[in-house]
Amino acid sequence: MSLPVEGGSVLSENLVGAHFADYDSYLVLSHFKGHAMAGFGGAIKNISIGLGSAEGKCLIHTGGKSHTSPWGGDQTAFTESMAEAGKSVSDYLGGGERIVYINVMNRISIDCDCDGNSHEPDIHDIGILASADPVALDQACIDIVGQAQGNEGLMNRIQRQNGIHTLEHAQDIGLGSRSYQLIDLGA
């Protein structure tokens, strides 16, 4: 299924799974962690790569250059493609009216859960954050993890992969805001 990308600079369409339109709303549950290519994985990665069809994943990974291979793309184009694909999903669902995001911050490794040989977690149980804004949610997780003991590996990976650029571009194109206010519901 093709979703138009409004306001993007890399992608003009986002290809998601064929059954995407079968659901009225989405609850996006993400394990916040590192990622070899994106620097980190959270809400935006899950609504872009996670909902992408096989061809859509290739387009995102390569910044729109390949429909058949996920390899060989430019890093900046990749991070911008994730933001743009995420925005197409949010736009389709009414600007976020029918989508809520939850990021779980526990057993955080510098590697993604998809890595078959991932590092052991460096950061343990921090907590759970939720929002209707995936940009604010991922930014809050990065900020909180940035204060956690054992964060050096993950924070270096995020910086090395220019992971923050995903959030910068997502804010620039209107997916959400990097500003947030934390409200503690537990105690």
C-alpha cells in the first residue's frame, strides 16, 4: 500500500504492508534501544521500518534509491527517510489522532532486538513513556537514557550514526516536536 509523503525531501511515497488500512487505529509498542544503522530504535523507527513493506524498507534504508536492496544508502538520506515514512503513517491516521506510542526503556543494549548477535544490555530498567507525539517520545527517551549509568556505548552510537537527525528532520517536516513535558504517573 502506498502512502504519500507530504513535505518530504527524500521520499515521495512510503510503501507499507498491504493490511495497513485494515485497522482503524494503532498502538505502537516499542522497546527503546540502540540500532546499528539508525543509532537508536523507538517509535519513529517502528512506524517507518516496522510498518514498511519489504520494498518500503529498501526505499527507506537507501533514501529512495533502491526498491530491491536495503544496502548502500546515504546515512543522512536514511535518517530523513525514516522521519518522512513516519510522517506519512501519522498523516494517514489523521495527524496522530488514531495512533498512540509507548516506549519501554528496559534492558537497553546498543544493538537492536533484530540483531541476532546483540550486545548484552548496558542500561537496565528505567521505565515506560507514552505519548501521541513520536518525536517528543523518542527525544525524551534519548534525554533520559543520556542520564543513565552505563549509557556511553549507546550515546556514542547515536552520535556516530547521526541518530538525532531523524528527530530534527521529523520536527522540521511536522511529524511532531522535540519539546516535551514529563508527567509522572507512578510512585
